[in-house]
Amino acid sequence: MDGEAISPRLAQEARLLVALLRSARLSLLFGEPGSEKSAFLQSSLLPLLQRRAEDQPPPVPIRENSVVVPFPDRRARSGSARRKREVVVVFDDWSGPPLPALHASLWRAAASNEPETHTAAPPLTESIRALSERLDLQFIVILDRFEEFLRLSAQREGITEFTDALVEALNAAPLPASFLLSMDEAARPALAGLRRLVPGFDDFSLKLPAVAAAAKSTPISAPIAEVPATPAPVEAAPAPRAAPHTRARPTPPAIKQPTPVRAPIKTQDVYALIENTLSHTASDNDCEPFQGSQPGALAPERVAPPPAPRVRKPKKSKASAWPEEFKAEPAAPPHEVPPEAPRRRRQPKPTLIGRCTALLSRWWRSPRKSD
């Protein structure tokens, strides 16, 4: 895989894989046959991970005098650098015991000048936490060609110890490290054992296509100086000649069916149809023999008259069986209250002015004698 010309698809998957490594504890990378995943990690993934300035190891301070500065890597950094420095560890040596070799790769990638004084390798989780706290680091551990480790026998020296250490690191509490397992697509079924031990083992995975499939897209970056002045002859490429044979025939356009023309309906025809339907309905309900003559016609329903209500005989009063002297006297009719006479409206007393007015009007209406 050429690092100077990267297809857009591989560049996009490299950016996606970087985002997964910086957000998830475990990521899986499956490569199809011919994908060259190891070259993809070296040429596309590692440049994106080592692009930040704070990811580079700090330079050793050089002083003109003879004053020795103890532990220059433990000095406090400026307040602007809040994130930890990322350290990428690529491990692909599965020929010997893998756990001691991975410990050596961690110390080598951390650029620690302190020699290892441990007689036995400490647990992987403790080693990562110790280096992270002392040097303010964030580890990204890439286990390349992991299918070779899956093919090793469990009875081999160091295989069980490495598996236990890896499972402990993946299930540990917040750990300043993320892991990437890179393997072939055919090794996916061999991950069943780790899938049972690690919850959410295959939540974040990426499938790397083959180089032939990824090379179909146009390169996104290429040096201008290396572009030839005269393009290659088109006749030498057999792809354009085979294109007409593989081109699919265009689908003929769908023919729209003509809409049937409806005959105009007159109002007289509508009324005649309604009258004809009503007459047939009336004749079907009135003619009982006609209904019986039709095939499948139902017999007319006969409605029986409702039964006459039962007349109850008046019950004999218990008082009728008693002698006359013991019978109770009939109750007296209620006292009728005579209707109240209408009240006369009280007329007001005439006043002096009223009397004078009445006398004047009477005098005026009386006949007068002529002189």
C-alpha cells in the first residue's frame, strides 16, 4: 500500500478507527483477503495518531552549567496541555512468550530511562497505570496479526498468562489505555472464548476492504511533481473496451394506458333508473309467489300477533269478610275550601286638584243654554 496515494475510502476508515480508539476501550479490525491491514496501520493509522504536538516526547533540557535536573520527564507541563500524551504501542511478535515482550514494548514506547528492576513482569494493568501516572501518558496498544495468537495452542508457554492479563485489562476500571485487535476476517470464529469473558467484546468493529476494491476510488492526495507530462495511452487499458459489454440495457419507459372515455349521463336516465329500482323493490316485497319462484329465495317471514295480556282478577278485600258492625267507617271526604273572592282594588282618595279638574270637565261637557 503506497502512503503517497491513499484512497478516500481507506482515509475515511482510518479517521473512523482513530475516533474509536480515542473513545472505546476495545476495537476490532477485520481485514478481507488482500487488504494489507499491517500496511494500512503503518501508513494510514499511525500518522493520524501521532499528529498532535503534545503526543511527541518532550526534549531533554540541555544546560550549559553542570547542574543536573533530576527526572525531567516528571516536571509539570504548561496549563494549556490538559490532555495526556498519546503513546502508540504496535505489537506483532507472537514467536515467544507474548506478555514479557509486550511489557518491554510498553517501556520502550514510553521512552522511560528508568531501567526495569522487576525480577518478574508485573500485571499488565498495574504496569500501564504506573507508567501513566508517572509520565502522564495515554496508551494505545495495537495487537497486529492477532490471528497468529489465536492459532497457538493453550498448552504453550505464556499463552494462558497473556490471555488472563488481556481479559483483566479489558474488564478493569477506568484504565488509561485502549486496545485494537487486528486480524483476518477468517479468524472471527476463534474469538468465541474472549467474547464470553469480555462483556461487549465486539461492540466496536471495522472491516477493512481489499486493496483492489479500495483502489477503485480516485486518490485524494498525490504529489504534483510526480504527475507525468503525457498521460498513458488509452488503448493499453482493457477496462474501457469491456465496459460496453457489462453495461446494463436501459429500461424502456412505461407506456401509460389511455383513460377510458365515459359516456355522458342524462338526468332523465338517472330518474328512470331510480324509478325502475324502486318498482322492483316494491314488487319483490309485495308478491309472495314471485319470491318463492326465484331460485334460492327465502320464504316470507310471518309475524305472529303478540299474546293478549292477562287480566288479573281483583282481589277480595279482607274487610269484606268481616261483619258489618266490625267494618270500618268510610273516610270522610276532604273539606272543600270555597274559592276566595277576588279582591277589589282599592282606589286612591281624590285630591283637591283632582276634584276641581273633574268639576271643570263636567261643566265643560254639560249642554249650555244660548242667550
